[in-house]
Amino acid sequence: MAPVAIPTFASHQLNLLSAELAAETSATALLTSTHSPSALSRAGLAITNLVIDSQRTGLGGKTVVQLGRDSAVGVSGKDKGGKSSKSDAARDASDAAGLGEHGIRVGDVVGIGQQPKGAEKKKAKSELEKSRVEGVVVKVRQDAIEVAVEKEDDAEGLLGGSKLWIVKLANEITYKRMNQTMTYLEKMEEAEYTPFIRVLFGLDSVTPVPPDIDLPSSDYAKIVWDNPHLNDSQKSAIRFALASREIALIHGPPGTGKTYTIIELILQLLARKQRVLVCGPSNISVDNIVERLAPHGLPLVRLGHPARLLPSVLAHSLDVLTRTSEAAAIVRDVAKEMDAKQASIKKTKSGRERREIYSVLRELRKEYRERERGCVDQLIHQSKVVLATLHGAGGFHLKGQQFDVVIIDEASQALEAQCWVPLLRAKKVVLAGDHLQLPPTVKSLNVKEKSKTGNAEQAKADGKNGEDGLGQTQSKTKGGTLETTMFDRLLRLYGPSVKRMLTVQYRMHEQIMTFPSEELYEGKLVAAEDVKSRLLKDLPYEVMETDETKEALVFLDTQGGDFPEKTEADDGGKSLLGDSKSNEMEALLVGMQVKRLVEAGVKATDIAVITPYNGQLSILSRSLKEAYPGIELGSVDGFQGREKEAVIVSLVRSNPEHEVGFLGEKRRLNVAMTRPKRHLCVIGDSETVSRGSNFLARWMAFLEEHADLRYPNLADLHVDG
């Protein structure tokens, strides 16, 4: 791959980011304008029937409002007045779950506004939208959600006594940071390029790593490992990352202990007196590292708001440190005064008194920010390890800070423009990830393909995109789509010389591991001794030995046409799921398999059901969620990075045309088949699926030869049910 001209690269990225933001904002606007709050709530994009419980002052002097369910309204949205039917009583019992199920997470940008009534006219709805307040979710609990509102006085407009609702919006803050970074790169003069930047674009060659680093005679053989249980491939990857001058890629296939490797690498870098910035594309990816690093007692700071509210994470979050550390003492007095003023707002009904309080608050915020900035600077300066999301690394807290090494976890799920946000502060980068699992989700790519073909799923079929394992449409002239990650680009630029792969996996039974290892990982994966033969019947609680619990790999082949798919749009096109596919008969088979596992003694909390299609997920949720409390249901894309003892995969596709759509994307299938520890059950139509691509044909052939192969029929469903 040829070197990349930096201005051309940055300009192309800016165009791609602009298209992506437009796709995201237009999709959000279309959803909120054409669907009711209750429909958006059912789709997990909104939470309805809320009231403000309290207000407080958060980091940066921002007002944080806590919203909880209106006590007069149940999760179902029905007023709790009048007589209760049996089903109403059941709903009231479920109200104990607080906000109910939703897909709003820490870090999401949301709009808070007065909830439109069902019969509200379009114009009235539009007016309510204009008065909507934007903010960022900072805490999600079962019974409440906390949002830091964007503008200081925004909270005042929410105190009207009306029912409120929260709706998820496009996150323009992330795009703003990426655009700023790409614009900076675009305008850089050639004389400003550091040696590090030149290597990242192939303008200078990467410095070769000595070939003897794994030999006993090497200085790296003298490393004292903090974790004595590391395997040889993990130690080799760490030595390689330490020895690399500019770039190191750590390729971590599923279950190979990538996070443990990163933790050891951080400790070894600190032993060499180097300052480290650790980033990831999501809060969860960063918090995983904080949790593992915290017990080592290092001076570290977690920027942003941790997604997991565990003490080990909170103790190191900037939010807590600015309130509890010695450096924070100078801020506390002002914060107390601000909180007292915030509390007094709810007690007064006088508009004049409220305005006076907000006026005092503005002055207090100014003083608070000045004191807090000094406190934050001191905390970060003293820390040898700083952790943040990729876009969080572009905040004012790190202005002027420099690091010896930036480590980016889950780099294969991050947009390259995101990765550049922290990299302008560094001399070296270590990227950890797996480019053979799913890349970051790119909405504008689907929009573009859909406009060309009328079918976004079909456009992404592996059968149309060749057999390179990437399954993505590339822009030949300017360097790819947003799906082309930095990990991908550097691997193409320099080849395997900049990469080390972890080869021992600690998750899957050997039989589950074999196909992905042979097809995608050059046959190099090895199952660790204590996982290679473990089955459901060997779980540490009582499980009966049955046809399900003694098998690691089961394939229910629905060929024959009795289990046909359908499109959600076939029901009149009213669904938020659009033209997503579903298969009701296959969903019954899933239910049958779950029932068999649970009856054998497997706990529902140890079972996951995943599918590539949201239409199928919707059907499965209705039939399984209530029957098996604790069972995990999700899309394949959403389950990346997760694992369960038993996983059932519903492939859905079954049609006379043998079309497979985006099921043909081998990285999606790789995620699907590598989630389970002890048991994988695949349900699908081999006749349809095997025609999608050579990869799919090989998978079907593997399952037919090596799995416990079953041919269900409709009578099975009636007998079992």
C-alpha cells in the first residue's frame, strides 16, 4: 500500500464524517417526527412518563438533573387510577423495575422535553421539540437517569410540572472533536509533521523491531512479569509493543486475554518511567481496563463518566477525585453553595426569585470553574496513567498534556478519525483489537448503498464483496470508507511486521473454536487446557446430562421451506424496524431449545440468544423475556465483546431465492460463532445460507460434519410445546 498524503487523507475523512453526521441526524429527526414517544420507547430509543426528582452540580459546574418515573404512571404508560385488571396488576408489579427496558446508555446525547400527548397536533409537537433541552447521560440506574444539561439555564425550562420524556439524539460532540482533529491535520505544514506522524502515513518507514526480542539472550528476557500466568503469545506481544519505536498492533482474537495483555503492558511501560494515555471507543472498553488496573494502586485518572458504577472505577474518576482528593478541598465550599441554590429552585414558585437564584448561580459557576480547573490540572499532572474514551481525550482537561505512549483498546471498532484525537499528544501508539470482527457501525455507508440498490443488506453481502474477510466497499481513489479503521490501514501499509497475534483462547470449547480458527485465524488458535473440553453438564451447579448439555455444537437445519422468513415491512411498513427480517417458526425453535436447556438445569442467566436481525430480536423478546427472566437477548452486532455459557444463534434467512443479505458478512458471523463458552446451537436453513458465499458454504459443510445435526419439523414444535 502506497504512502498517504496527509491533507488528502484529512480532507477525505472530513467529507466522510460530514456524510455520517448527516445520516445520523436525519435518521434521528425522521424517527422523532414520525413516531410517537411510546413507539420510540418500545424500540429502546426513548424513556417516557418522567419527572425531575432532583438537581445537583456536576463536573464543570454543569447542572445535572435526575429524572425518575412519574409515580402516577406505570412503565406501561397507563395512569394508575381506577380499577385494576389482572394484567394491570402484573404491569404494576413490573413497575418495580423502574424505568423499564431501554437502550439509553452513559455518554449518550439525549433530548429532554415535555411529552407530547397522543392526540397532539403536528404543529404543537413541533413547538415542543423546539423547547427540548439537550444533555449527556451521566448515570443510568434501574429507577432513575441523570443527565448533565448542555446550557446552564436549561433546567429552568423543565420545571413546569408536565410529564417529561427523554429521547436519544445524534452525538454531535463526538463529530465536533473528530472534525477539529482532521481540520488540524489538513492544515498542518509539512515541516510540522513529527517523525511519529510521518510513519503513521507511510511517509517514513517504521523502525524495525530487533528479531531476537523473544530469545533468552535478549534484554527483554529479563522482564519481571507482574502476572505470572501470561502465556508465551501474550509475553511476545508485550515485548514487541515495548520494543516498537512508533507502532505496535496487538491482534486479539475472541477470548485470547487481550485486556490482561494490555494491563501487563501498562505496568511494564510504567516500570520504564513512561507516561501512558489509555483510550477506547466506548466507556465500557475503558472501564474494563480501569477495573483491572485499579487494584495495582497506581496514580491514575479516569476522564469522563464511568459506565459501570463500581467503587474501583468511581474512586479514580475525575468526577469523584475533584470532590474527594486533597486538591479538591478548594472546590467543595463553592459546590456546597451551588447545590443549596439548586435545591432552593424547586421550593420557590416565584418567577422573580427563580431569576435571582439563577443569577447568583451564574456567578458561582464562574468561580467554581476557575477553582476546579486548578484542581483538575493538578490531578492529571500527578497521574502516570490517564484513561478516557477516544473523543473524551480531546476535552479541555488534557490541553497541553503529552504522553510517551497511547494505547487504544478495541481499535478495530473505532473510526480512524477518533483515534487521531489522542494521537496528536503522543510519540508512539499501541493498537489492540481484532480486525476480523465487526468494524464500527457506519450509517452513511448503508444509506449510500441503499440508494444505489434499494437494499442495504444485499449490498453488504459477502458474496458480492469477495473473499478477503473484510466484506466492505472501498473507495479506490481516496482510501476507503469510515469502516476502514487505523488498524486495517496500518496492517495494509506495513503488513504483519507491525503485528503480533495472541493465540491461546480461554473462552470456547475446542469444537466451537475450530471453524473460526481455521477460516479466519490461519489455524493458529489453541484452546487452553481448562476450557477445551468443558460442557454445560460440567457447570459448577447441578445440570442433567441431556442431548443438549453433553454437546458443544448443535445445528438445527431447517432446510425444506417449512420455516420461511418474512420482512417487517410486509406488515404494512409501520414498524420502526423497517425492512428487517424475521422468522416466526424459527423463533419457536429457539424457544424450544431454551426450554430444553432450562429444564436440564442450565440457569437462564447463563444463556444468550442472538440474531443478526432486529426484526427477529423483537419476536424473540416477546416470547422469551418474560418466560425466562435473566436470559440475555441481543443482536449479533450488539453482543460483540460479550460471552455466555450457552449461545443460540438464529440465522433467520430462508427463502426460495437463497438470498442472505448482510448475513454474508463473515466478520458478523465470526462474532456470532465465538460468543459461547460451552455450547453453541445454530438454527438456520442450510439450503439458503450455503448459497450466500463460499465462506457460508464451508461453514454449513463444517456444521453438517462436526455438529450434532438435527432436522426439525413442525410436528416437533407442537410436541415440545
